[in-house]
Amino acid sequence: MKKHLEELAGRHQSLRDVMLDKGLAALGDALVNFAYSLALSLDLGRPTGNRLDNRALSEALRTSGLRETAPKRMSRHDLANAAEALLAYGWLKGFLSFWELVEALRGQNITSSLSGLLKKVAEEALASGHM
């Protein structure tokens, strides 16, 4: 299964390519929103569903220092998509676990936690020699 997930991540030349991958962004949207719903459910003690605001994702990308990797003149929505693409890529490659994502989405400082995960994915991607 791990091999199949890594294949889904695709071959990219750079972090920028990953951030602009619309397929990864779509998968990342579903992944992040499921993880966020689970995090809220755990915090509330009952099942619930919700979507994470693009503001938190775009701000996490800025805070991580990876904003400069993305093209200039991107909207908040585009930046959120870039963050979701990176998170999906990191999960598919095994750089972060689903439960790490859920834990990052619990509590008060989601932006800071997500920022740390985005940095981790970028560092692991660059260190793995796939870029």
C-alpha cells in the first residue's frame, strides 16, 4: 500500500510544483477537512463535520516561510490550496501521519501547528532527494 500511496504523490521537480498540483490540492482538501472534523469531534466528545477556513491554511503557509516558494499574486484560496497540496504530498510520501495532522488541528493554535507540519514536509521532501 505504501508504494501505491507514494506513486500517487507523483514526481515533482520542486516544492513549487507540488504546491501547484491541483490533484494534490483536491486530495489535500479532503484530507485536511476530514482530519479537522475528527479533531473537532474528539474535542467536542461527539461526531461533527466541518471545514477548515482557508485563512488558517494560508496563514500557516506564510508562517512556515514557504510563501516565497509559491508564485506571487496568489489569492488566499490559492495559498490554502498550496498548503493542502503540500500536506497531501507529505501524507502520501509518509513524511507525516494522519494522526499528526489530526493532533495539529486540535486546540487553540492551529496555524502554528500546521506551519510546523508544512515545514516538516518541505524539509523531508528536500532531504529525501525527490526534489
